[in-house]
Amino acid sequence: MSIDVDYLVIGAGAMGMAFVDVILTETDATVALVDRYDRPGGHWTLAYPYVRLHQPSAFYGINSRRLGVDRVDTVGPNSGHYELASGAEVVAYFDQIISQQFLPTGRFHYLPMSESTDDGVVTSVLTGARQEVRARTVVDATYSRVTVPSMRAPAFPVSPEVRWMAPNELPEITRPADGYVVVGAGKTGIDACLWLLGRGVEPDDIRWVVPRDSWLLDRKNIQPVEGFFDSTVGGYALQLEASAEAESVDDLFDRLEATGQLLRVDPQIRPTMYRCATVSVAELHELRRITGVIRLGRVRSVDDDTIHLDDGDVETTVNTVHIDCTADGLQRRPETPVFADNRITLQSIRTCQQVFSAALIAHIEASGSDDEHKNSLCAVIAHPDSDIDWLRTTLANTRSLTRWAREPGLGEWLEASRLNSMRIGDASKLTPEQMEVSMRVLRNLGRAIRNLDRLLEGSPA
């Protein structure tokens, strides 16, 4: 049996779900969604059990359905900030969207446990049965290749005698260890360190392999604007002012840190990595309790009694628990046009806001304009990796913001979008002080673009 649809969406991760939601909500189109896993949610279905969003539930998920209850936490390391959904909550949320929202439209086909080729041949991974899906447009929602540690083996040799595990296995530990080694300095490594500390492991019993220190984002600056205007819109104004006035790259980072726009774990170490990892100040203080930070580059191999790194060796034991947090969660992929020849490739068009990007791409697709115009509104912003990428992505975000402001009707959609972390709401309700902050943003947009261009010209690629 064959299926005829307007869109064949490959991948039921967060981006694929956000795209389908807007298409079903804003058009009369039909959609087939194919995914290799049993449940929607992509990497969330394989993530470690204690994983949570790093940014608020208030602007994660799909545009038409709230995730969580828009609660501000009052206890714990996230106290004072909007709630962060757990991995289990995210997976259950996507499951409900399929059964309660997408399928009842009568315009949606869901094909889990299946793989699809670009020509629309869908094959069940259970039975091998093949089915043809004829679609006007193919949507690749897998291009980002999000990877979590449980999805792959370590990229270096590890002695079979060593207690080596993905973060998923931490809650399953049943006997004490000689100590704990967290390998990796990204979001997953941060989560593992905070989990260990939160479960009573002494800081001196944790060693943290940090190949590169990272600039971190303060979660208070990434909140719904209502109730957090000073730290969100005000924070953006500070970023633009720093970008407009900095005399050098080092001066820019000094200004961003001085105004609380960027954080670092060790004030004595200048970070060279930036990947949008987000912490609260309370979490940052917890991370600073770990003094056994190993800065000897990447791990090359692990023997029974030695961890071999780029720039030296450190001792270990077979009864030390080594936690593999080295998976490149969100790879920096080559930029490719979003719209090309009846194909849509979902990518970030706002840095580190993947679901918002997918929803906006779907809205622009629904506008019916030509590919050239749609691509002009959907400039791809590759995921950041190095410190200099803060400049590149901020410049790209700022240019996109000015481009979207000129597009008829798009401003109204952005202000109504639940996933848009930068929506201000009813401008008539702003106080005079808040209006002045908004004017500071407008005054510095052009200056920031020009100066970031200048700074990037003299920086390594």
C-alpha cells in the first residue's frame, strides 16, 4: 500500500515534531512522519535518566502545546527560574502530541520503527516490509545528528577491566567506587558532575577531564521576558553594547563577563569553547567545588591503572567509575540551504534554538513564496564550538533579527510564537524604563553588526 502526502518528514525528534506541528496547524497539508525509534523524541528517548532541559520548558517543544505549567521553581539549583522539564516529561509530552493532537487531524501518518530513503521507500526495521510514501516535499529532520553517549562506544581504547559507563548507568551503581572520573566538559559532563554532587559524592572524590574550558550562559538571562525583562531584554542590550564598543576580541569577552552575559567555571582559565551550555549561578558554585580538574587535553586511551591524555597521564584504578560524556551532542554540520528542489533540511536559524528554528522554517514554508525568498529569511547558523563562534553566531542572529523585522506579517507571528524566547509581548505595557532598554537594543543593532564584522576579520576562522 502506498501513501500520498504533501510532506514526508524523516525524523521524529524535537525539530521534526516542531515542524510538523506548524504545518498541521497553519495549513491543510498532509504529513507522513517516519522515525527509526518506537517513540517520538529522538535523542531524548536514549538520554540519561536524570537529564533535564538547560533552558526553560516555557519555550521548548511545539508551538501549539505548552510543555509543563509555566512554573517558577522555588527550591533547588534552578530556584528563581522557570521550570526545566525532565527527559521523561519531554518524551511523554511528544508521545501525547502524536496520539492526542497529530493523529486526530486525519491528515497525519506516523510510521515508527521505520527507515526512509529520499525517494520515499519506507522500510520497517521489525519486519523488513516496504511501503511507498509519495510526497511533494521531503523534510530532513535528522541533519543535526544529535548524539548522546549511550548511542555509541568511546572513540578510544578502554580496558575491559575498568568501570567505564555512559551517564545512563550512573543511577544503576550498586557498589562504592574508588572515585569518579567525568570525561567531557560539555552539557553532559556538567550534568554528570552536578548529579554526583547532588547524590552526596564528595568533591574531592570527583575528577573532571576538561579538554577545553567553556564560556557558559547564565540561565537567568534565558527566561520568558515577562518577569525577567531586565535580565533578558536588558541582557541582550548589554550584549549589543559590548559588541558595538569592544576594541578587541579579548575586550569583548571581558565586557560580556563583567556584565554577567557569560560565565566560566575557573576565573583563572580563559575559555576557548562556547557551545551554549547553560547553568544557574547556584550550579556554577557547585561545579567550582570540584578542584580535581584535569586539563591535559583529550583522552587517548584508558588502561587498568592509567588514563592517557594528549599532554600527560594520570593514575586511575579498575574500581574507579569513569563516566563517558564525550559524545558530540550537537555537531557543527556544514551549512546547506534549508529550501532546495522540493527538499527542506531543518537546521538552526537562531543559535541553539532548534525547535524555534524548525517551527519558523515551517511557517515560512507555509507562506508559499519561492525558495530564494524563503532561504533569505532562513539563513543557517551552524552550531557554535569555539569562543570566537560567540561573535559569529551573535552577528548572524542580529542580522536575521533585522531581516525578519522587515518581512510583512512575520513580526506578528514571532510575537505570538510560544517558542520564541525573545518575544516581548504587549509593548504598550512596558514601563518607561523598559522602553528605554528596548531603545538601547535598537540603537546598538547596526553598531554591533559593524563592529563584530571588524573583530571577526582579524580572528582565526
